[in-house]
Amino acid sequence: MPKRRILPFIILGIIKSHPQITGREITDEFNTEIGDFWKASHSQIYPELRRMVDDQWVAAATSSKNAKEKYYSITTTGQQILDEWLSQAVKELPIHQDLFSLKLFFINDPKDPRIHELITNQIALLKQQLAHLKQRQQTVFPDKKTIQKHYGHYLILKRAISRTEGQLAWLNQTLETLN
């Protein structure tokens, strides 16, 4: 059974949160907030936007200043589709493409020096990610009012911070057992 596309629902959510948003601004969302847990490229987003306009999930209006620039808004149909998707239960955990775990899985000797190197590199990457996530939390959620306005986003960011801190704790404990 083919995997259901998720990108249209993400785009609907972005457009709902930012009425009259351009395609470039939608793409930028994947480089900031949503990019912390979902990736999509320019070459994926624009064809999806065209399909969504054709399916009447979103409407596109051109700018009077720039005929090439389109501003997208969610339609009633798009709002219904987004609401239906948000109401569906999540029935499976995502399958991650985690190269660190995959490589670690295939090293059988506990004295293999590559284990130490893999763990050390993973710690460095996760420390960078944690610093980024904490900076985003300070920037995006400077006060309780902002947290309340975008509570779901806040919870996802807190979850990402917690998950990263947990991974770092496990990696540091594992590194200690290797020494």
C-alpha cells in the first residue's frame, strides 16, 4: 500500500496559520520551525501547491507588484480537509532514517574504536541541535501569551528538546562505559 502524502496537510496548516503567504514564505517555514521535525524542499512544495490549487484546497492570488508572486489562502474545502486530518488518530510510529543507529547496529565488537568515534560525533551533533532548539524556544516563545497562542508548536519544541537531552544522556553514559 503506498504511503499517504503528508506534505499537503503541512502546507494547509502553514497557510491557515499565515493567510496570504507566498510560496517562498512557505518554503522558509521548512527552514525554521517545521524544519526542526519535517523536511521538504522547494522542488516538493511548488508542485504540491499547484495540485492543491487544482483540487481547490487553496486559492492563489497574484500580487499587483509582481505577477509571478502568488499569495496562497486556505479554502473552505482545504479547511475541512485539514480539520479531518487533524482529527485522525496517529496509528503508527514514524520510521526514522537514523544513520548513526544503523552504523552502530552493524558493529559487533565492543572494543571497536569506531564505536567511540560514532558516539563522540553524535554527541557533537546533538549538542549543536540542542543549542539550536533552545535558541528557537527563546526566540519563538518569549512569553506565556505567545506560548498560549501557539501551544501545539510549543509542545513539539519542548518534546524535541527533551528527546535530544535524553539522547545526549544515553550517549554520555554509553561513552563512560567504553572508557
